[in-house]
Amino acid sequence: MARIPYPDIERSEIAPLADRIRAERGGKILNLYRMLLHSPPAAAGWLTFLTAIRQKCSLPPHLRELVIMRIAVLNAAEYEFQAHLPIAREERVSDAQIQALRTGDLKPFEERERAALAYAEAMTRSIRVPDEVFAAVRRQFDDRGIVELTATVGAYNLVSRFLEALQVDHE
């Protein structure tokens, strides 16, 4: 059960933003966004940032989902993992890869995916990325790709920390 109640999203000061969230997120408002609506400025900024990460960046969608799901595992954020599982499957992430994300076994992944996952793990566990981990990412991604990968890892660490701190309920 969530640590604080979800707000009434039909309140006049929230309703326009709730409508925007529905429009940008497939017609529904997930509990994550319901919780964020306690603070319309935070919810609006979050929506803009996460929409950019998920829909406007050039990071390949399957790679983005691998990274997001690994972060969810590292942060014990099952809500996040389950929310991204259908997206990962749409992006053709295999069952073996999904299981490997849970265990940390990088064998089922290609070199580029392994580099991104190791980078996500370093950023998540220790914040500072060792030179050899960054060098592997550098060999696989251009400057834009590195920035987008880094922003994705940072964003989804934020998501999992928010979800877990407030114990946001699964849908």
C-alpha cells in the first residue's frame, strides 16, 4: 500500500495535467503519475523529461528497455520491472535475456548491450563509472548515444527510487 494516498485527479488544478498525461501515456494514468500529481510542477517536469527519454531519444528501444529493467532489478523496484516487461517483449527482448537481467548474467547479450548494462550497473551501484567500463561504452556509442544512455540510467534510477520510497502500488 502506498505510503501516502493518491490525490483526486479530477480536482480543477490537477485535471488539465491529468488529461495531458492520459494523452501522452496511452489513455490511462498509472499509479506512478497519480502519485506525482500531488505536485503538478514535479509531475509536468517528470512527464516532459521521461517522454523525451522514452520517445524522442535515439537510443534503440530494446537497449533502453534492457537498461531500465536491469536498473529495476538492482534497485528492487518490481513495479518498474513489471511496467517495462511488456514493452521489452514488444521490442523483442527474449525470455532468456529477461531472466539474465534478473541474475546479472551478461552472456545472452551482444557486446554493445553488455557495455550499456555494465555502465548502468556502475552508475546505479556506485555512481562513479570505472574508466574501463566507460571505455567499453565509448567504443560502442557516439557522444549523443553516451549522453542519452547516461540520461536514461539517471532517469530510471529516479523512477525506481520514487516508486520504492513511496511504495507506489502496482496497477
